[in-house]
Amino acid sequence: MIKRHRKHRIMHGVVEHNGVLYVGGHAANDLSVGMKEQTRQICDKLDQVLAECGSDKSQLLSARIYITDMARKPEMDEAWLEWIDGDDLPSRATIGVADLGTPERLIEVVVVAAKA
């Protein structure tokens, strides 16, 4: 059975199937800050979304992280590792992209998690 959460105009924020949560892309709300703080904001959002769906960051299976400047990846990694325990790290890809819709948006994160 498929269950959809957080309906938006063009998508659902989360689609659940067989105990797996497919979470749509998240970006920071305050785009005036740098990579590390944007990453922190996204991690806070992911905590909230996962909790709403009966999961948490320890249940992450995979993450796709899109960033506009690979030179700033260490800042993103620092915030990421402050957020998630090293024993719970998901599989992950960090992908450099030219554009995330506005020059101020530095990062977008997409995750897949097991339902706890």
C-alpha cells in the first residue's frame, strides 16, 4: 500500500511504501546564510518530517545532497556530522549542480528512510 504525506501543489513531501519513506528535496528557509547554516536548517526540517512519519535520522537509508559549490562541501559535511551519529550514516552521494533555482540556495537534500 502507498501512503502519501504532506501534499503540495506539484508533489507529496513524503511517499511511504512497504515501510520505506521517500522524502522529497528540502532546502533552507533562510537563504541569507552560508552552506553550514543552510545544512543545519535542512537537518532540522528532516528531523520534523521524519518524526511526523514515524521515523528518525537513525533510520536513514540513503541521502542525495545537491550543492552548488563543491569547494564548500567541507562546511556541509561538518553540519551533517554534527547532526547524525557516525554509526547511523546512510549511503550518500553529494552532487555538484549549477543551479538550485536561485543563487542564494546552496544545498538541497533528498533522503530515503525506513519507518521506525
